[in-house]
Amino acid sequence: MISNKTLTPNEQRTQRAWHSQPGMWRFSTVKLLVALLLLIVMTPFFEESAQGDLIEALMITLVLMAAVIAIGGTRSVLIVAALLLVPAIVGRWLSYAYPQTFHPYFFFGFGIAFMGLVVFKLLSYVLRSIQIDTEVLCAAISVYLLLGLIWALAYALLAQLSPDSFAFAANPHSSGRMDRFNAFYFSFVTLSTVGFGDVTPVSKLARTLAVMEAVTGTFYVAILIARLVAMYVPASRFAAQDESRRP
């Protein structure tokens, strides 16, 4: 491990922004991003398979565990994350093993709370960093994907509580239910403000959630670009100064 004495002041500040306690494990946001991308790529394929529920539970567990690895740099954060993560994972597997007995409400509630904590910690890291590197970029992308997953869980929960909250256009390939891939698909379409119109929020709460997600997606991209530009300009300026000092 590289000693802080060999790092520039900017690198030391960036390191402290993420690793607040020296000696703790080095946690990486790259693992979280890889897990999220695997979930996104595999979701359309395992939904219709005979083992779709099992694969989905495994992939979600992988994402949640990778999220803990990404933010658990301090003991206090690790404890809070575990208190939210364990009920979410247990609820997901109980709803898979006993679908008639355990409803997914438990997983939805704790899953949304846990992912909200992860988004807060990753976003704080991105905004406090002063240098662009792989960790910062992976954290920024992971936040965007996690926002889509949070709203997907919220839509699925709302559909469980109020089945008439969403209307689906006539499509033989759609299940007509806001669950699994449909919730995932509608969430990211809304987050990116594309809005194809094949799924429509009907109830007031569903429309409110959709508006909040669209606004969040728009502002996040704008703020992120502004922040990355603000981080890049000082870094390039320092690099130019170092280059000018060389003989």
C-alpha cells in the first residue's frame, strides 16, 4: 500500500474523502458497477426462464453485497448498512422460498432504504472528491443505476398495494403487471425521460413517483456533469503547472 507521504496533497485529500479510517479494507465501487451491469444485462433473459425467481434473487443479493463493499469504509457505516441489508436479503429469500406466506413488502421497504443509504454515501464521495479517477467515475455511474433500481422497487411495491396504479398498452409480450422486468423497464425509461408511453402511471401516487424520478434523473445528470467539469479543470491546471516546472 502506498504511503500518504508519497502522495500529492490533492491525492491525499481524495483518499481521505473515501477512506476516513486508515487501516480499513480498501473498498471499491468497481465491483458494485459490475454487479449492477450484470443485473441490467441479465434481467430480460432470466425473467421467462423456469429458474427466473432464483436467478433474480441471486443477482439482487450480489448487487446488495457489492453495495455494502462499496460504502463500508468505516465501522459505523458498515453497521448501519448491515442493519438494513440483512432484513432486505432475508425478506427476498423468504418471499422466494415461501411465496404464498411471505409477501415481498419486507424486501421492498428495507431494499429501498438500503439503496438510499448507498446512493447518499456514493454521491457524497463523488461531490467531495477533487480528482477524477476510476473510483469516482464508477461511483457516479452506480448512483444513476441505483436510482433506477430504487424507483423500480417503489413501482413494484405500489403495484402490490394498488394493482390499478399502472396501465399497459396492448402488447402480447407484456405480462401487464408492474413487477420484475416491467418495473425495471418503466423505471429506467422514466429516469432517462424517454417515455415510450407503453406503460402509463394512472393513480396520483404513481404519477407523483414518475414525476419525481424524471426530475431526479434530469438534475442528477446536470449536476454530475457540472461537478466532473469542476473537478477536471483544476486537475488539468495542476498537471500543466507540474509539466512547466520540469527542466
